[in-house]
Amino acid sequence: MAGYDKYRRDFNRLIWKTASPKWHFDEATYARSAAAFDNPDHVAIVVHNYRWRLGLAPGQTQYDTLEQRLGSFPIITVPTVTLEGDANGAPHLDPAAYRKRFSGPYAHHTLGGGIGHNLPQEAPAEFAQAIIEADRL
């Protein structure tokens, strides 16, 4: 934790570049988001989240029932639009792998042009359009 705490901006810049390798964000864009990394709880929250996802730390027990329901992968019945960037450097499933989880109106779009993991910032118009599309499905 001490290393992440000391190098949190550098490490998160690396994560941004790994997850979105073709996104050439400028320093001002990074600085606006990186201000959140200065939150005194940031390191503890991030490290705990990864430990929890790996089963190395307990979650919040008041949400155990909800977690169990989500863990059963319930079918999603509401209109849904999923998006994926064609240059997503973060681990992710192929969209065909989760298509069966949606029984309501559904659409998937793979955004081209080097779009990575941070869709709202890399493709804001397409992201907003997907919200409008889901409302109209």
C-alpha cells in the first residue's frame, strides 16, 4: 500500500495507458480526473476492492444478500445497450459471452477508432447516444 500511496498518480497513469493504449489524453484531462486520487481514502478503498474481488478480504455484510443474487447472474429484463471499445486494454469478455444474460430489448456496439476502456471520456458522444438508445429500445 505504501508504494501505491507514494506513486498513485504515476501508477494510475500507467493503468490509463494500459487500458486505453490508443487514447492520447492531454495533461489537463488527466489532472482533472487524477484530483480524485488525492482523496485520503483512495488507496485503502482501491486496495480493499482488489483484495475483496480476489476473496482475500471480507465485503460489507449488509450487502451479502444482494451480492448472492448478483452472483447468480440473474437475467436482465430492462432495455440495455452495451458498449466496447475496439482497443480496450483491460481484461474483458467477448460480448457474445454475456448476450444470453439479457432477455429484454438489447443492443451491443463495438466502438472503432482506437477506443479503449474509458468510454465516457474517449467517446462521449457515442456513450451519450447509447443512453438515449437504451431509453428508446
